[in-house]
Amino acid sequence: MARLTIIGIGHKPLEQRAKEAIASASAILGSRRLCEVFAGYGEFEKAKERLTRIDSVDETMRFIREAFSAGAEELVLLGSGDPLFFGIGRRAVEEFGRDVVEIIPDLSSLQAAFSRAKEAWDDALFVSLHAGPDPVKRRRLRYDLADIPRLLDAYPTIGILTDRENSPSVIASFLCEPGRSAPSLLLYVGERMGYPDERVVAGTPEEIARQRFEEPNVLIVKKTAATASDALLERQPQFGLREEEIRHSRGLITKDEVRAVSIHALRLPQEGVLWDIGSGSGAISLEAGRLSPYVKVYSVERNEEQIRHMKENRSFFAVWNMTVVSGAAPGVLGSLPTPDRVFIGGTGGKTREIIDAVSQRMKGGIVVINAATLETLDRSVASLEKNGFQVKISQVSVARTKKLGQGRLLAAQNPVFVVTGERQT
């Protein structure tokens, strides 16, 4: 039976089972960097003749598949540290199955960095920003740079696998930007872990941002004190921000009751992309971002005063999965990632053009429009149906109590039509 043994290397001598696999393998595969590391194991001088360098993961899988088809019985694939920790182990098991693949792990570079820094990692969140030049892998990463501040709201420590694009210096510089994080952060950079010249550098975000580090490297971000955001998250409800809590201009905000209905109509997924077009003060964006922290929210607004309010709201409520986009729709929509959900709160008289632009980009999903006038309602329904959306309409009529002498009366608010368009992929 064919067997693929994946051996993690880099931090400690190889165990006996790994040595046996190397001795019997017809080929030993690895990237340029891992081949260099393997060359440092002097006891495998003869095995180096069977060493094959392949830098592409897809080409590596193809080589293994063809070798097995040609009759190869044992192959060795070199991995970095623990191959199942953001490594090649997952892909290999998916490709060849659990019965074919054997994994012999080493320490992960992050685990080694925590040990050198003498910091506990049992309460840490581990994330990868490492995709290198592979655009496909970049799209599959669960987190990106913009997620780090909100993750720090939820976890005391984050361990980050870096790459050239998201280097320790770049991440530290991002954390130095106003409103990104509290100053009580300590960063550790684990530089060239497992190599003879490895080192760990500690410093504040400002100190790390001014330095450059040799590759490969990893980063540990640790909160050294509770932050204002921590206290805010503890006392704030997950859903149900009130109008008076959100900075906005002259009553220009989606009212609480209408916001609740609109959020329900959006049926937010666990992960994905939401466009909030004509977002004003960002009330919908704030609620959506807090409810679904793994949804990327893009808040499109052209009014400078509202944009200022929106940025203040984002910082105050620590909604770091929310990106403020300055400009008018539909013009600015072309630069945004493909949406899964779209909320349209304001159109500037370009309802048809905006819905057409959304329809061209959206493979399938839900569009929710708040229409305060019959004209906007008519244009919204006609445009959605023309673009193949199934349309439902709700009217939200709200009356709020108002003091009158010693009693109370109900004062009616302007009714709003909530238009929901849904299109299957």
C-alpha cells in the first residue's frame, strides 16, 4: 500500500520513525527553504540524492499522485514545524486520505516563539495571515489585517503566522494607527525560529513598526491590561443599539424599529460580505458587524459629516470588521469585494443605477432597501424584479409614546417600506 509520510522539521532532532521513513522513501519532497533546513541534518547525506525541490503546493500534490500511479510505495514530504498547524498536512490528507498519510510533527514556529518569549499560549488565538504570492490561498484565509483589533477585543493574546505582505512591521504599523487599539500591547517577533540565528524581539507596536525582520518570522500580540473596548463589550448588548447612542446628523438615522426589521430581513450569514450603501451614520453597519463578526461590512457614504460620525461610531463600538468607503454609489462599488448581502439606505436619486450595479456583481443573496417614499418603492421593486430578484415588501409603521401633561399619547413616525429582494445562485 502506498504511504506518504509528512515529516515536520526545523526545531528538534528527528525521531526514529522519521529516520526510517526517510531511509525507505523513493523520493523526498520539499520547498526550497525546507530543503535547506533538511540539508543541515548531517546524518542524511546519502538521502540528499533523493531530495526533490518543489515550491508549488499544487505541483507537489501532482508529483505525489503521479509517483503513486507509477508504482512508488513510499514518499516523504517535508513540512514546516507541525504540518497540521496551518501547514501542508490538511491538503495532503484531503488529497490522499487518512490511510495513506502519516504525519510526524515537530514544534510549530509559533509554539517555539511562545516558549522563547516565556509566555503562556493556552488562552491565545492562532491566526494565519500567511498566503505568500498565492492569490487563491489569500482569498481562503479566514482573517486579514483589518480583523486584528476586533480579535484583540475577544482574546488576550494572538499568535500570527506572517508573510512578506503582512510582516511584523506592517502589522505593528497598522496597530499604531489612531483608533486601532489601546496602547497596552506588547509584541514579540519570533525571527527565523529553528535556525541557528533565531531570536525573539519584544517591544511596543511603535517600536516594532520601526524595525525590519528576517524571514521567516511570526508575531505574538499580547494585551498587558484590560482595554476600554473590553469594558464596553462586557456592558453592551450584542444587538439593540439605540438612536441616542449612535452619533448621527440631525435625526438622519435608521430608526430603531426599522433597523431591527431590516437586519432580520438581511438574514446575515456567519461569514461573507455586506455592502451598506448610503450608510449615513452607519447604524445598520454597526448592528450587522456586531451580530456577525466574521462578515466584512463595507459602509458606503458620500457625506463628509456622516463619514466622520461613522468612523467615530466604529471606534467607539469597536466594530473592526466595518470598512468605511467614502464616495457615491454606484461609482465606488466596483472596487469592493463581491457581496453576499446588500442594504440600501440611501440612493441619492440613483436607485435604478445602484440596483443594476449590485445585480451585476452579486451572484446570489439578499438585497434589502428602506424606501421612505412611494416613488423609491416603485423604482426599487421594478429594478429588483427586472434583475431577477424575488421581491417581498413590508411596511413598518411605528408609533412612540409622548408625554402630554400627566399622561401619554402615541405619536406616529413616518412609515417605511422594507423591500427585500432575494436571488438564488
